[in-house]
Amino acid sequence: MTADSTRLCTLTDGHAGNVRQAQALARALGQAAQDIVLAPHAPWRWLAPRKLPGSAQAFGPAFRAAWDAPPALAIGCGRQAALATRLLRERGSRVIQILDPRIDPSHWDLVIAPEHDGLTGPNVLTLLGSLNPVDEAWLTDARAAFPAFAALPSPRTATLVGGGSAHYAFDIAAFERLAARLDEAATDGSLLVTTSRRTPADVVAALRQRFASRADTVLWCDPSDGPNPYAGLLAWADRIVCTPDSVNMLSEACATAAPVQVFEPERVGGRPRRFLDALQQRGRIRALNGAITPFAVEPLRETARIAADVRARLMR
């Protein structure tokens, strides 16, 4: 079957981190994309990206429509999407899979994986961290969306609070250590704090109790606090403090022009520790030890580099 040369689609399981990476690459390629959220059925939900008979029925009507009218280029992110992109390649689409599919990369035209995963191959593109939308245009739009932050006292310290992971335990005890560190280090200017979907409820409660009434502080924990100001925090930050648990969050912080100091990177294990070590060796982050001191940085803009490589390989 001939693919539609005018169409690009992204395919994900709907999880925010996967959606963000797939959409960031589509945006960097300069093309409008149809975003397909897969609705996996058993047994494919358990076995993806491995194929079984009848796989065209694996992911619901939106995917079936793409199967019937294949796009020119399909970008998938996550394990479920790895099967969807693999199937669309057989229908004539060029396909890109983001994150290690855990089977032979030759099933895709390109696989994009973080360096710390250690995946290699002739069609594998590696990057430091994760794909994200943060560039000068994105930051300019974010400043325009949150103009009130310009009036906050400088230096503006954006603090990105995540949650626990398999490689780092961010619990109430870790939060208390972070809060004490901020009390010592962020003594001037203003503090802009945001949590993530993964932040434990007891940490959110403690964070509100500790910082809600503090002067010159912006605090966002959930929609009851108003529109999510995450983009504005990154755009207006003079300096950024970040918990060490999320590669995506750290990658976006490092794509700004602000120095990034990471809380307790030494407590992280596994593959994410290799990512943190690479950032430290590159001089892009420092551990949050003592005062928050400025240092010169170069924004980490891996998405633009990867997009240029994709154009050269697949879109000539």
C-alpha cells in the first residue's frame, strides 16, 4: 500500500512523557501531526512490540484508520507505540520509534534512544536526555503566557519537584531535606515551585504547609492553584533547582539558559545516574550543595539536532 505523502502522525499510550517526546519531534520537523492515542487490547497490550495475528485490531479505531490510510511518517513513543509503528511500516509508512523497543531496532526505519540506555545500531540515533519542545520560540511563548512573573524579585529560583522512581526514593524525608536546603540556599529573590503528577500526596501537603505563605513565592501543585505555570517557570527562571528523578524534567530544565542545580544526584542509581553524570561532566548541572551560585551554561538542545538527522535520513 502507498502511504499518504502529506500526513504525519504520532502514536502513544497517552502517558504525558511519551506524548511530549513524540509531539516535540513532530514540531521540530516543522509539520502538523495527527496525534493518535492508542487503545490497546489484550493480548497485544501485554506483548507489544511483538506481533500476533490480527494486530491491525490491537489498538482501537484511531489506529485502524491509520492502518487503512497509512501516513507518510509515523512517530511512536513507548512500548505500545513500538508495535503500532512496526505495523505501519509494513503498510508503507516510514516509522520512527522513540525509546528502546527492547527488540531488534531493524524493525523500524529509525530508533531514537537516550545515550544512557546504551542502545546502538546503524539506524539508532542517540541523544543526551529526552526529546522536548523547549527552544527559544517555546520560551518566548511561555514568557508571553505568564507576564506577571517578570515582576517577581530576581533572582527567580524555579524549583521542579518530581516523585519517587525505581532509581531514587523521593519521599517525605527527602522533601524535608530539600526544603531545608532551599531555606539555606534560596534566601534572596523569589521562589517558584511546581510539583508533578508523580509527587506523593504527603509531599504536596508538606510543601503547601511550608511554602504557601512565604513571601515572593509562586506555588503550583494542582489545578486548584490555577493554570499550570510550568512553562512560565522555565522561561522566567534565573536559576533552576530540580529533583533528580525524571530524565524528561531534567532535559527540559537543561534546555533553558538557566543554570540547573540538582538535589541529591549522588543518591540516584541505574541508567539515570549515567545521564546525571554526563550532564555534570558537560558542566550543564551541578549538585545542590550549599548556596545556589550562578555558573555559565549552554542550553542543551538535542531535539533540534535529532530532527536535522531525521530530515537527512528520511525526508530527502
